[in-house]
Amino acid sequence: MYNPDDHSLRGLPPLLINIQFLRFVAAMLVVFYHSSAHVRSTGVEPGWFFAISEAVGFAGVDVFFVISGFIMAYTSANESGAGPAVAFVKRRLARIYSGYWPFYILALGLFAWAAQDHLANADLFRSAILWPSGRNLIQVSWTLIYEMYFYLVFGLLILFTASQRAMLLKLMLLTVVAWSVYSQFIRRAYDPGQLETLSLAEAYMFSPYMAEFLMGSLLAGWLLHRQPGHAWLWLGVGVALYMAGGWINQTLFGGNIEQGYYIFWRVVIFGTAASFLVIGVVRLEFRDMTAPVRFSVLAGGASYAIYLCHTLWLTLTQHLGLNSALSEQADSPWIVQLVFVGYALLILGYSIWHYRWIEQPLHRRFRKWLGAMP
């Protein structure tokens, strides 16, 4: 994920504020998605806000994947060769582990106290290094494994010139799309009973999720060579597609499109919507129309912490009895809903504090240790 410290881009626009804001929105969508289950656990109906969150909130991850691919290509547009490739991988490793390991340690303590069965069943070593296992200590960290894989892939691509890299990205996208179509309609590889037998190589190297990273990477090159017209149209279409995806999820997939069995359709629907959103916010910025700068930098920078910590805090307070206490408000569901909206804002506030005072200093130290200073 993008680090706002990395904004010396050799002639490119220095820092995409709108992308940072979109990262914040994507992270909060995931928070509200997981919060909706806790609202339901109190015995009350989720209400319209959390019902929408259930339908579309998980797809904040798809937005993250497209953004991640975009930022990798954007920040390395003028880099090529072995030296820059090694430096890129070091920066990415410093970024992902410096942000992840503090919450991994927190999770060890939390689950040792509150969920010992989960701790016993987790593959602690593979979870620590973000290696595929299917038994992650922090459940949402599955997305980071895809991030790590694409970091390594993109590091290899930086060995090539910019024009060669663009061609390879297009070929890779076509390959992933073709394989995904073949797997969905011919092999039926994502059907129940088949999905569980996929090799790790296929589950990551040729996953439909890789199309989202690759699309984001290609969008970076495309946007940097296009006039920033029709920005609001792109953004509006992106929002419309995203919300339509929620309706499709509820109507055609019974609200279960986030499951791996429907990964193909999830990426088609929400990956497309995320691509339109990225085009829209970037084109707005190229027209000097940005979200609030300071908030976007802080909240966007904190999106990694928001994403990693929110399920831990929700688990902690559930174990302390928050959900049980709120179940007494069954006659006033709006109180329960409001509490969890407020809780999400508290998670946001904590994450910004964590980002400024823990994550950023650790990140600088990791970059120094790895010799990845700018």
C-alpha cells in the first residue's frame, strides 16, 4: 500500500491527495462491513446504513487492489534496471512489515486471551511472514499476501524499460483474464469442491484478483498521458457501478459474492467499478480539484492501520461484553447502529494516532535497516 512519505516522483505530480482520500474511504467501507456482523450479533436489524455496508463494504478490498497497482506504477514510472528494482522491493517490504508486525503482536496477545481456539488453529509462522497458508492469525491479512506477491512481480517488471513494462503488463492482464474466463466457464475451478483443490500457484499467480492490480498499473500509464477530461463522469459511473454491484450481490448472489466461489464475478463487477473510481479521482486531481489535503494525507496514510486493527478492536470489545450490553437496546436499534458508527470513528481516530506515532517511525527504521532510504 502507498506510503505518503514516497512523494518525490521526479517530475510527476508529487502526491495524489484524492487517491489518499479514496484509500481512506475503501478502508472505512471494510470497517463498516465487518461492523455490520457485530450489529446483527446484538439481535437488532442492521438498518439501511449497515445493510448497504453488508452489500458493498467488503469490496473496499477491490478498490485497494486497483489503487495498489496504480501507485506502484505511478511511483516507478521513470525507474528501470536492477538497482531500482531491488530498491522498490526493499521499500515495499519495509512498508508492509513495519505496518503489519505491530498488529500481529497485538493479535497474539488478544487471541491468547479472548480466542484461544483461533490462536491454536492459526499458522503463526506463515502468518508472521505473510506466506499463503489459509490459516491466518489476522483474518484480513489474506489480502496482504496478494500484495506481497504483486510487489515481487512488479519488482521484476522494473528490470525492464517503461515501454517494455507497459507491454508486459498488458500481456499479463490478457493472460490472467483469459485464464480466469477459462477457469470460470470451462474448468469450473471456482465451484465448491474445486476451489478448495486449487494449487497455491494458481490461487495467487493466476487469481482474478491479479487483474485488479494489473489494471491499476496500466491505468497509471494511461492517465499520465491523457488530458483530464470528464472526471466527474468517470467518478459518477464508478460510484453507480459500485452501488449496482451491491444490488447484484444481494439479488443474484444472496449477499455472498465475497466468497471465493464467486471471485470471478466479484472482480468483474467491483474491479471494474474500482477502476472507474480511480480514473475519476485522479482526473479530478489533475484538474486541481482535491479532497481536504491534511485530512486525506492523514486518513489515507492511516488506511493500512484502519484495515489491520479494526477486526482486533471489534473482537476485543465483543469479548469485553459490548455486544451483549447493546442487546438490551433491542427496542431501539438506532442506538446500536449509532454506537457502531461511533466506534468506527474511534477506530479511525486511533489509526491516525497509530500511523503518526508508531507506524511512520517504524517505517523509517525499517527502510534504514533494509538500506531503502530515498
